[in-house]
Amino acid sequence: MYRKILVPMALDHGISPNTLEVAKALQGEGAEIIALHVYEAVQGSVTAYLDEGTIKAGFDRAKEKLNEKLADIPEAKAAIIQGHSARAIIDYADANGIDCIVIGSHKPGLSDYFLGSTAARVVRHAPCAVHVIRNTH
């Protein structure tokens, strides 16, 4: 069983409850579950149209939504960081001694037929075990 499990969570997908349940099943005694949301920075010229307050408000809303998803799971702690999804997940796992990542995968495109693109990148580059939970909807 694992001692430090990372569960990356996209707040707009419904697979989070499944990945959290799998993480709970994989945890060893005294294990820590970290639910991580990667808040992707606004790209390119869009930043010219958004002030700092608007960007901060979006980040704060994401934090609230993550905490809502974890309300009934006291063994999970919330973490939110900024960055590119796959790279940020891998870097977080590496920097925080994560020994297992439980990640959801949904409707992949042609280039990542078997896994979603974020899950595929995490599987290829993670410094630890990765369990992929497939969304069948």
C-alpha cells in the first residue's frame, strides 16, 4: 500500500469521486491523500484583457470548488498550484515524495487514443507508480 498518494483533479470533470475512492483503497495505514488541482495560467494575448483581480478571483473560485469536492473526504487534503497540467503534476509528485498518483482519463483524442493527453504524459514521466482510472461515460 502507498503512503503518499496524489490525486490530480480537473474540477470540470465528474471522475474525481472515482479517483478519490481508488486512492482511499490504495492507502496504507497513516497514508496521506493529496487532491491536487492545477490552475492553468491564462495564455497569450488573453492576459491583455484580464486584470489581476479577475485572474485572482478565478483562482479563488477554483480553490472553493476543490474544497467543496473534498468536503466529505476528511482524509484528503487540498492543494492548488499554477502551471501546465501534466508538467505541474509530475513536478509536484517529484518535489513532494509522492509514491502513487491516481489520475482520471477521459475521452482521448486521436494522438492519445488509450489515455487522455494529461494522463498519458503523467504515465510516461511520473517518478512513481501511476493508477489510471478510465471514465467510461
